[in-house]
Amino acid sequence: MSEALVAELFAALDCVVLRRRDDRTFAAVGSPPTWFNHHFLTGDDPANAIRLAEKSAFLTQFIDEAAQLWGGGKPGRLVSAAWSEPAAVSSGYYFQAEALSLPAGAFLVISRCGADIACAMPQWSDLANLRADCDIAELSCSENASQVLAARLEAALALVAHGREDMIAILNQLRIAIVMTDHDGRLTFLSETCQGVLGTCERDVLGRHWREVCPWGEDVKSRLAESFVLPPDQREKLVGSLVAPSGRQYWMEIEVRDDPRDPRRKIFFLYDVTEVHDLRRMLEGQAHFHDLVGKSKSMRAVYQQIQDLARVDTIVLIEGATGTGKELVAHAIHSCSQRKDKPFVAVNCAGLTDSLLGSHLFGHKRGAFTGAIEDQKGVFEEAAGGTVFLDEIGDISNAVQTSMLRVLQEREITRLGEARPRKVDVRIIAATHRDLHTEVEAGRFRMDLLYRIRVARIALPALCERREDIALLASEFLNRSRAATGKRVEGISEPAMGLLLDYAWPGNVRELQSAVEFAVIRSGGPVIQPEDLPPEIARGTPVADVSRANEPEGDERARILSALKSARGNRSVAARMLGFSRSTFYRRLTELGIELE
């Protein structure tokens, strides 16, 4: 056979054959292919004195292992696992070496194979079938054919095993907890990070169903199971919490993907978002005070007033428009005070007639009036040691005002139908949406009672005066409505939020809460859209329509100054209240000579 034909055959097989000359030196049979010269030859080696050990660390080890075979003097063969050289990684090529001891001498065969050797047998069942094919070949084929097939099997097994080890090593280095399941939902892999979070060892949970091992709530588990049947691009990340054996609470963002080898198998990626959640909770803590929600400057001032007044046992008057949360402020004062373990009793003074209000507040004796069939304690006695909240105190009659003044001055009440007074120990918190000064001037409210109840005051801002709290309040009401209705409405769209921000809110926080509840009930999807909002908000009633109605007509300067005052100097908010663009608003400020600090 000519040398040219030998070279052509070796080129077709994509391999090189080397004859061993001594322990470290080889000579090529025919002309080596280009890739061999590139990866395994040193620059100053002649073709007939190839020193492979100086070029490849892998071959150095393999040649050392083959030395015993070559020195034994008996026919035999030794096959290496597949490997790749650093310069060949980017091209995706692998190599395989085979040492032969033949009567004609000692040979080293190096073959080049493509990256497909790593994925030709992606599942262990396929590898088992290949091994069975090898067993059949050993029975029906020549010994040489069987050996070649067995060699390729061992190389493939070694490559897959090596690749799996690399994959597991990489997964364990990631700070992401990873769980893999089979098509029945049973665990096949847990990364080291996941084992640390769950406080378990992989060997103790493999083969168990993921529902048994993953300690999330049933709601999260059910939603995860429901997501399995959705297309991958429609699955949403879920957030679940778990308590580790150490006692630390983790918040995990859970993402489920299909195993690319079999869509019935699932891969759970668990991202630790505990720090983000704790930070958000800390920020929300600054925006929440008992049941009050808001982080605007005006609301932070209210929180501070509540804390200051809770330390002293004095009467408090809470002033504010309807729906601003006056009863919530009263509850907060009571909860922060030394009376927090005693009753908190609220009375809506505007909803009762004089006779009913008097009986309700002070109690009555049996037979005091028609229908009084037994003695009855009043609110002040029922709340002994605690707090009485008199809502809309500006609506009570002069007669009841007189009785109320005695309670505040003497700390005693007299039941209807009795003459003997009774001592009471209560704290009184009153609230009104009226201007009590105007009521005094009109003769509808006693001046001495006003001075008695106005020892300390808290003025609640209208919602239009703290627009930066609207998004926060809307989110809070959305969470409450979702829990109450069971509907999975997760958010508010940007256009819908824009309408909420631009609306006048004459009903203040209470109206906003009702609007969000309305939208949740009406919504047909996971996000509230403009058409889900109440009609008056969906129509986009501008804030300016309400603001201008109460301002002097034609006095633009007065309107602008009033809007700036309502917006606490925030020019963007003031412009929106007036219905101006920012550029127009700034131009009018200049034209009217309005200077801002």
C-alpha cells in the first residue's frame, strides 16, 4: 500500500497513527493531518521524533499508563476517555487515544471526533442499549469490530459521566437553589445551595415527591402545580416563604421550567430574595403606622403626633374631611397608650337622635322612658379604663353638649332616670369634619365645650394634598380586596394608576378604597385596567375641575397660589391640579411674578 493511500485513509478516518520509538518519542505513519500538527506538535520537533508528552498533559498521563502494555511484549490495546485540548474547546472538538501492542510494534492512534459525541447518547437508557449492541456484536462480529464498538462505548460513557460531574459542580457553585424532578414529580437532584436552605441531604429526599419536601404553603404549591400545564412563556414567578431548621425565614422567588430532555420533567429555580423582601418590609414599615398607610411628609407628621399624644392622657380632637381616616387615628392613639388593654368604644354622634344618643352615652334606669325595660349601662361605663371615641361631635345637640361638658369637667355621668352621678374613668377622643369655630359663631356649638375638647389637635390632610400616597394606598387596598374576594388580581396598569393619581378624591381615602374594591370585583384579568374603575374615575375627571370650583373666578394668581399650598409646594402636583402642563405652569409663574422658595 502506497504512502499516499495510507495518508488518504487516515484523513478519511480523521486520525493519526504513530509508531513508538522509545519511552517519549514517536514517528508518524504517513503525513499527520493539520489539526494534529496544530494541537500536539512542538515547533522544533522533526516529524520523525514527535514528543507528545511535551505538548499535552492528558497524553502524558495516557502514555505513562500505556507504557506497561507496550513493555509487556504481548498483543493488547488500551483506550482513553475522550478529552479536549484548550485550543480546541471553542471549536467543539474532542480527541480519543488508543494504545496498540502488535507483533509489528507499538502504536498510538489519536482520533478526532466532533462535539456530537457528548450528545449522541443523551439518556442513560440509550447508553444501556448501546452496551447491549456491543454485547451482540461480540457474539456475531469479528473480535476487532467488537473491540472498536466497545471502545467507542467506553469513551462515550466516560465523556457523559465527566460532563455530568462538571454540570453538577457548576450547579453547586451557583447561589441559586435548584430542584429537578422526574415525570412523576419525584426529586432526582437538589443542589448544595438548596440542601442548605431546606436543611436536608440529597440522599434523604431523592425519590420523594416535591410536594413533600418543599415546605411552601398549600396555596403556593397549588399554583405551582397549575403552572405545569401552561406554556413556558406564560408561567409567572411565584413568591413563597419557608423557615429553615436554623429558624431563619427565607423568601424565595420560584421559577419552573421544563427539562429540555423531557417536558414532563421539571426544574425548579429558587432565587433567594430575602434581603429584597426584608428591605421592602422595612420601607413599608415606614409607610405603615398601625392601620394607617402613607409615607408623605404630612402623614409622617401625623404619626409623630399620635405617638406624642399617646403618652399623655388628655382629650384629643381629630379634624379632617370625611373619609380621611379619623377613626383609624383614634384607634392608633388608643393602641399606643397605657389604656390599650382596656375597651375602645366608638360612637357615631351624627347617627343618633338626642334621646337615643343620651341613653347610649350615659345609660338609663329601668322605666326612664318607654321601652326602657331594664337598667342599661352607657358607653362611658362600658369603656371603663379605656377610650371613648366620639365621631362627628360637631353634630350633637345643645342639650347633649351640656351633659357632655359635665362629663369632661367632673369626670362623672348621670344615667337617664337617675339623680345620683357615677364616676367614670375614660379617655375621650373626638372627631369632626366641621369647622367648629364657624359652628360656635353660628350658635350651634358651645364655645366652652370647644375649648374642653380641643386640648390637643390632629389635622388630617385630604387625599388630594398627599397624592404621593395614592399608589401606596391603592396597593394596600388591592391586597386586602384580593384576600377578601379570592380573585387573583395582582396589579394596577399604568393607565389605570394614572387615572387614580389625577382624580380629585372628594371622598378621600374611603372613596379610594371603594374604587379599588369595585375594580377588583369587575376586573376580568390579573391587572386592573382603566375600564375596570368606577365610571366617574374612568371618565378621567380632572383634579382642576374640583379645585377651581372653590376658587375665586378669574383670579388665576389666587388659584395657582392655592394649588401650590395644597400641593405643599410641589410644582408638578400643583400643575396637575390646575390642569396645566409643566411648561405652561412655569410660564404662568413667571408672568404672574410668583416666586418659590
